[in-house]
Amino acid sequence: MAARTYWKGYLKLSLVTCPVAMSPATSESEKVRFHTLNRDTGNRVVSRYVDTETGKPVDPDDQAKGYEAESGRFVVIEDEELEAVRLDTVRTIDIDAFVPRDSIPWVYLDSPHYLVPDDEVGEEAFSVIRDAMAAAKMVGISRVVLYRRERAVMLEPRDRGIVLWTLRYGDEVRDEKANFADIDKQKPEPELLDLAQKFIKAKTKDWSPAMVKDPVQEHLLKLIASKKRRKGTRVSASRDEGGRPANVVNLFDALKKSLQADKSLGG
């Protein structure tokens, strides 16, 4: 079942334009979500915006966006002013550059979305843009307003559609070299490396979505079902009491034991 359309607009490459629809490629709608309740009454508790000085609730019409220019001093930005600076990209994805796919570091990729033609008339133009990028082995770079802010995006042809990735801005990405700089550059012993590679080979499998099941989600659903049957009886989640072993196991011995314990390794 296709996801509900989140955004509609136009995909543009020079003079070629077509209407498109976008939907998120991922979803958290199936996740267990909790509400905050009043334990005594069982009623839901709602949050309210209050003035930090007076403590009084603030009406939605009186709420405004503010940027803290100095400590304790805010500059108010009106909704109309925000709309003015992002007007050009509200409904149009205008591809203005192309780059090789592997030239974009993984850390810049944020959230994936599916982009599809929004009517039969626009399918031909959509397929021209998609197939041209695929043939050139390039991805498109553009900007569009999503989730109330203008975002840089990457358009990647995939199968019969296009995957649109929102991209993080440069000031949001931390340099990996700076974070890895303190790691010892010494190479591991060949015997250790060989054992580790054998262990990896023994554990190698084909990818399956079952590998990324959420065990917490499953336990929560069981807990909720149990509480439903007990009609509100308090149920405590069980917890393993196992801790870290007191002794530090030698890495070489640990790898050897892991291999010996894995029956899938032939010799």
C-alpha cells in the first residue's frame, strides 16, 4: 500500500516540468506511543505555552517565533517574513546541479522520500528526468521547503521512481577525522585479523528486514496486551540480572571461542 502523499508540487529541469507527489520513505506510525496521564483520574494531561515571567497561558494568536540575538534578548520573526525568504522553493524542485552519487558523503544524507509523477500527462517528463540522471550516473541537487524550512535535497533515480533525500547543511556535519584522531593507528596482529575475518565469514548472511526488528516494540505490545487482559492491573517488565563478566577475556581467546561455538563454520 502506497504511503499517503505528504507534498505536491513540480519537478523542473530547465524547460522540462512535471507535477510530482512526495511521501516519506520511512514511517513511525506503527510505533507504540504513550500519552501523559493524571495517575489519579486516568485523564490525559495536555501541555500549554505559558509566559516565563507572568506564568499565564499565552493564546496561540499571541505566540511568535523569536531568535535569541543576545542573552535574554530576542528578535521576533513574523510568519510572513519566513514565507518571503522561502517563496521560490515552496512548490517547485528546480534541479540546478548534478554530481556523482558517490561524491556525497553518507553523513550528509538525512531523510529519504519517494517522488512519483502526479498525473499521467507528466509521466513522460518525469521518466525523461529520471532516466537521464540514471544514464549519466548522476544525482540532482536542489532545494525545497519541507517540514517548515528550506532544505537542500538530493534526487536519486531508483527503479521507476526517484528517491529524494533531504541533506544536512555543512554546519550540521561534524568532521569525522577530528573525532577519530585519537584512535591508535597501530594495525592489529595478523593472527587476530585472520580470526576476526573467519568469524565474519561464518556469520555472513543475506540481508533481511527481519534483522532490524525492534525487540522493545514487541515487548511493549505484549505488555500492553497483558495489561488489557488484566484490566489495568499493574505489570512490571522483567529485567535480566546478568552483568558484565568480572574477568577481562583476552581478545585472541575470545575470538577463538566464538569461532568454536559457531557450528556454521566448517573447520
